[in-house]
Amino acid sequence: MTELTAVLPAPAARRWIFVVTALGAFMASLDLSIVNVAFPALERAFAHDSRAALSWVLTGYSIVFGALLVVSGRTSDRLGAKRVFFWGLFVFSLGSLLCALAPSVALLIAGRVVQGSGAALVLPASLSLLLASAESERRAQTVAMWGGIGALAVATGPSIGALLITAFGWRSAFSVNLPVALLAWLVGRRVLRSSPATTSTTSSPDFPGVALISAALALLVLAISEGPTWGWSSASVIGSFVASMVLLGLFVRRSIAHPEPVLDLTLFHARSFTVANAAVLLYAMGFFAMLLGNILFLTSVWHYSILRAGLAVTPGPLVVAVVSSAAGRQAAKRGFRPVLLTGFVIFSAGLLWYVARVGLTPHYLSVWLPGTLVVGLGIGLTFPVLSAAAVSSLEPQRFAVGSAVNQTARQVGGAIGVAILVVLLGTPTSAARAVTNFHHLWLFAALMTALAGCLCVLIAPSRGPATPSAHDRALTILVEEVLDGEFIARQSPHLDAAE
């Protein structure tokens, strides 16, 4: 046997497996926040392309990642997690190379689509490999640490990305993935154990369903982002909206009939699941629009350098990483609604602070920093708890696929939010008008947050039996494991096989 795990003591082998799987999670999570920081540099590099066209660098990744997530988890189970993990590393690296070398926006978007496909393969497979290697009594702690690596990547992404882009240009935001993937492959090929493929007699995952939902979302985003340019009443925009709805209808019909659908519609029989995922969709629309909008404001209105802007937004994600673990524990003890509603109020207050206090004149310490700290606190109290609330009414064996659907809702909401950002920011003719447009963006994010909060009132209150059931114990563990908004510790649809 050539695998290093055959000669290493079990604890050492598990540590190396953790390193490899954590590298995969770090790479995919880092790429999200780095690309936000790179966006102003992309606008300068491709000055002849519209912001609507460049926004597909973000939305293309989100659409493909969200659409493929559930199918990738099932593919990992059927073909073996190790094989799918390595394929994911290869595809993600290929996409990163395409992005780094792209001479045009079209090829850059194509590279991001390939990256999204690779990330969707890497993340569920990496979790499956990690769970299979962990001791049962340390599984929750190990998975929580794995999620913490993703949180660290999101928190440090703006500063790391800003340093790279300042020193080496925007292409380094993509090429940085190549040595990380190479390291994961070199170590992984020695330490990861091969897992047998499932000899299932059921049909294969619903890849045509992936194509339907991806096309439907792409047409919806296209109609929203290009509406101001093409005209909201133009045949192109109306046709895109109509085609999107038709394809969405076909997708729903296929999901009802297919034995392994991309979206398991029976999950929505649970009220809390339906409500929480609708809240995630709305919240993500505002959250991802704000995330990119803040970088654009600092660079275009306050004329911060990319490095300074990256450092300026870093305190917010750091607060999220610190707060979210405690938020999960409080939700497990007190219920979802109190924590969520508190977080939504705080997040909205931070956004309204931006509207009331942020203007043309830069005031970082007295204006921007307090706002970003409040916003970070609100995010830390909401995103991780929403992820757990989405599966709170499901049976434990359905936590995994329920969390995958929740992540899909988040990515879809983010894609729509970025498209709406393009519409709200427009092409202002003066600095004062630009500030007004950003105020509209923050108000939009606050409105989406308020609507999500109203929906969360409908989440069933948590029960507190004297003797917790197996469901309640499993749910408590799940809530406490969720560390941040990007944590996907329960995404693999076949997590229970590793248990």
C-alpha cells in the first residue's frame, strides 16, 4: 500500500487528513472574499466592459456552485469521496488558471463558472473524508475546527486579497489558489484513504435538473442586471424573465418526478424549513449586495486604495468569526427566534448607520468602523443560526440534505443581490449622486433584512423537554457546530454513511 496512512499512527494520519480537507475548505472560502476585493481592479482592467457584465464574475460562480452542491454530494457518495475531492481540486485549479490568464471578461466569467463547479465538488467530498477519518467522540469538535478554517478564510480574505492585488495585480487573486491546490493534492494523494463507490441501483443524480435551474437563474440575473441598459419593457428583458419562469417551472416538475432531484421538494412540508430558507434567500440578497457595495464605496467614493479598502472591511468578518460560535450556543439554549430577531435588528441598525452617517468625506474611525462592527455583530447572530433553523424541524437523517438546500438558497440570493446592486448603483454623474445610490443600496439591504426578520417570526418556537429526544440532541450539536455564514459542515447529502 502506498498510502501514508498505512504507516502513520492513527492520530498522525487523522491530523494530515484534517490538513488536506481544511486546505480545500480554505481555498474555496478564501476565493469568495478575495474576488470582492478584486472587483475595483477588474473595473479598471476592463474599463470598456459594464459593471453589469463584470458582476457575472461573482454571480456565475454563485449560480453554478449553488446548483451543483446537492448533486456533487451524491456524486461523491457514488464514486468515492477521494476521487471526487481530487477531481474538484483539478477543476477548481483549472478555473483559477483560466481566470488568472483571462484576456477578456467573457473568459474570466467562464473561469469562474469552472471554479464554482470545482468548489461544489471539493466541499462535500472534503467533509465526507474528514468525517470518515474522525473518531466518533471527537467528530463534532473536528468538524467545528474544519468550519473554523472556512471562517478564518472569509475573515482574512479582504486583507490577504488586498495585499496580493496591490503587490501583484488582480490576477494574483486567482493564481494564489494554484499552490494551495497543489499542496492539498501532494499531501492528499499520500494520506487520504480510498472510499468504495456505492453500488446503488437507483438512477444517477439529476444533472439535467442542474442545467434547468442554472439556466433559469442565469436568465433571471441577466434580466435584472441588464434591465436599465436594455429597458425594462424591452423584448429581451421580458423574454428573459418569461424564459426564466418557464425553466423554473420545468425544474420544479422534474424535481417532483426524479428519484434523486437537485431540490427535494418534500423538505418544504416542514414549515420552519420553508420559512427559514425563504428568509435566507431574502437576507442573502441584501447581505451579498452590501458586501460588494462596501468595497466599491470605499474605492470609488472615498478613493481608498484596494489595500486600504481591504483592511478597512476586515474588522466586520473578524467580529462574525468571534460572535457566531456563541450565537449558535445561545440558539441551542434559548431558541432560534430570540437570537435571530436580535441579530436582524442589530444588522439593520448598522446599515441605517451607514445611511445616516456615511457621506462624501472620509471618516473611518468615527463613522465607518462603528458601522462595520455593528454590522458584523448582526451577521454573526443571524447567518449561522438561520442555517441551523432551516433544518430544525427535519429528522436528523435529513439534516445534511436540508443544509445543502439552505446553502443553495444562500447562493441564489447572493446572485440576485449582486444583480440588484448593479441596478441600484447605476452610472452616477456626480460624487453626490454616487453617495445617494449607495444609500439606496444600504436601504435595500436593510429592507431585505427586515423582511427576513418578519419571516423568522413564523419559525416554530423551540421546545424544551426535560428529557431531550434524539432529534433535540442532534439539533443541539448541529447548532453548536455552525461557526459562520460560510460553514457547510452538514452539506454532504450522505453524511450519515460516515456516521
